Amino acid sequence: MNRFMPLWLIVAVLVAMAGFSNVGVGSQLACYPPSSSGVVDKIPGGAFVVEISFKNTGATNGTWSVNVAFEGEKWSWVGTAQTLKLKPSDKKTLTWNGTVPEDAPIDSVARLIVYYGNSFVPLDWWIHVVPAAELTITSSTVR
């Protein structure tokens, strides 16, 4: 656990700094997690859709560059950044379409990360790469 302490310290500092880096005094962006989370099985080359709802919980208008990525040890995918403009208390859902890389190894996983401003938030969504070929027993006989 001690070998990961520097990484957690860096993440904590980045998250703390993000609170001071949003556009406009007092404007903050709240990333509301999806109603559920979990692991989604996809084959190499399989398509997926990411939908994330955001709300400006600050007191002024805000503008953010928002992007998503799936990051793992063996493969990653990065979306296209989108500009999000919200008035106080306004909500908006952004959507990204993506494809698991064709060379993503079977049984590998990647986690959904949301990037905005100078911050990032790892969400509890994972893509697990499964084989595209499946073997099914269609009949059997014993004599």
C-alpha cells in the first residue's frame, strides 16, 4: 500500500486544486454519477455509448471542456472533448460514442475517467473485454 501513497497524494492535490480552477467565481461543476455502475462486457471492436449528466452547482455561469476516457493497463480509448456551458443549477447530459480497440486483450479491463478543467474523476464503470467467439453445445448423445 505504501508504494501507492505518492500516487494518491498527487490525485488528492489535483482534486483540491480543481476546486479553485473553474471558470467564474464560485462556479463549480458537479458530476452526478449514473444511476448504476458496474462492468460492461464488450468484444474487441465492440461499440459502446457513454452518457454522463452534469450540473452547475455554483452561483455563476460556467464553461468547461469535458472529455472521457477508458484507461486500463493493456488498452485505452479517449473520446472527443466537448464544451459544456451551464448557468447556475442547469443540468445537461453529454454523450460519447466509442469502440473498444481491435487489439484489446481478452479479459483486460479499462475504467471510465471524466476529465474537466484541471481535474479528473474516475467513475465506477469498467469495460471488460470478452472473446468474440463463443462455443455453445447444441446437442449431445450418450449410447
